[in-house]
Amino acid sequence: MDARLDHQSEQERLVRIYRGWHGGAALARYAWHRPDIVYQHAMRTRVLSRMLAATVGTDLGKVRVVDVGCGTGGFLRQLVDWGATPAHLAGTELQQDRLDLARARSPRGVHWHCGALNALPDASADLVSAQTILSSVPDPDLRRHLAADMWRVLQPGGWCLVFDFRYNNPRNPHVRKVTRTELDNYWAGQRRQYQTLLLAPPVGRALAGLPALVTETLAALAPPLRSHFMYMVQKAR
């Protein structure tokens, strides 16, 4: 099969799956006010801020960012809150309704693109992020193609950022875990950072009613229970 047709079929599959998911009852588990979700957001923000400061730097005003599969734009709005310039930010998304929400909720100036990453020019970003995106592409060849496209968009000296799952979800056959070895093989990077975080969702939900110190302690003392990771790799200059 022609690679372009194969890639198009995968995009259509993703749109079908996540259009149904985003409108379903499964969203209730991720409601913003749930204690386990509040904890996850706080932990993720702490790790992200620490990694960004150590890689792209503390001044985000001139950093050009592309967020792959940006959803409703939450990550890009976080960067704006931290000092990023809206006109230097771009989000790609396969679902137009999600992109419409991102545009409505975000500052003017952010660039939005409905479609694949391959429409963006080479070496146009200092930071390219993909958050729970690679795991949504279970086909190894298509996943490798997406990783190569992220690297193409990244300028020399820039950074790729990946936030994703360490383990397979037996209840969701549409996703597949992402390993550190896999990421290392995708990108011949100059420098790398990797950190695991977040208790596995069933554990986090079970402990949601307990003091935060209990959750923090368990996450610190039992690394195998951490279900996600954050990874950054720098492209050689």
C-alpha cells in the first residue's frame, strides 16, 4: 500500500476513535475537579516546568513551539501563562471541533492547523511536543513516521518533548505503550532527560480520598507504580 494512503487511513482511524471517546462517559473519570486529576495535573506541571527550565530555558518569550495533537490547546495556554508569545506557538489537531475549542479558549495569535504535521515547514520550531500522542498510534511504522516528522520540524539545537504511557492499558486496545528504548532509537539526540511520574490511574483513584502526602510518598517509593513518563531529547546543532 502507498505510504501516504496508509498514513491517511491511520488519521481517519484516530479521528473515529477519539471523536467517540471525547463525547462519551469515559470523560467523567478525567473531570478537572476530581482529587486524583488535581494531583496528576500538579505533578505533571512540576515535572514539566523543571524540565523546560533545564532545556529550552526559563525565558519562553522567544521559543517557537509546535504541539502535535494539541486537543483543546491546554499545553499551549500553559506556556503562555509562563511567558511564551502566542504568535510563536502552533498546534496541530485531527479533529476540527477540538481545534475550534482551542481557538476560542486561547489568546489571539496562536497558529492552529487541522491535519497532519507534515504540512509544517522544516526546522520551524525550538520545541516540538507530543503528549499521549505516540501511544495512540499503535502501528510501529506509522509511529516511526510521526517521530521522524517531529524531528524534521525541529531546528538544530531544539528539543522534542514526549509525555506518554509506560504500560499498556488492557481496557483500551487502541493504545500501545511507549518505551524509552523506542524513543532513543527514533532520535539521535545530543542530550536527553527522562522521568517517570503519576501513579497508575486505578491506584490514584483508590487513594484519592487520602491526604496528598500518602500519594506523594507512594509515588516516590514505588517507581513501578508510576504509569507515565516525560522525556526530552535535543537535536544536535
